[in-house]
Amino acid sequence: MPKPQNIDAPIVMVDHASLTRFSEDSAYKSECPICPNGVLLIYRENGVLQRHDRCVSCGQQVFYLDEAINGEPLAPFKRTPDSSEIS
Ligand SMILES: [Zn+2]
């Protein structure tokens, strides 16, 4: 299997609310803003929505800037090696 094309691309900061929902039956899944057929699924850790996500098709990493998705709060911002890009 070839390596996804955007797996090493710089992380993209997005508002989840600004993305197109992938289907009407999910308030979470979004169309990838980078590639034509990609999907962003949203990850949970211990039931909490995570800010980091990755396109299942092109491998592009995204970081959600929203306070909440579908009324559900996202994990709080925390310092990461990526934090210099968040400001
Ligand atoms: Zn993609």
C-alpha cells in the first residue's frame, strides 16, 4: 500500500464547524478539506473528543480550534510539540 500523500504534511488548523459534514447521519464526520474523497472521523480518548484528527484517505493531520462539536466540549488545549503553531 502506498504511503498516504499528506502523511508528513504540516498540520492544518481548522474550525470543525466550517467543514462540510460527510453525511447527514453524523454531526462529527467531515469531508477532508485537502483531498477529494477523504474523511475526518474525530477521535475520542476516554470518551473525550480529541483536537487532533487525521484524514483516512490522504493522511493529512488537522487540529480543531472549536470549543465544542455538536454541543460536546473538545479536549482542552495543552502544550504539545505543535503548540508553537497554535496562537
Ligand atoms: Zn484527505
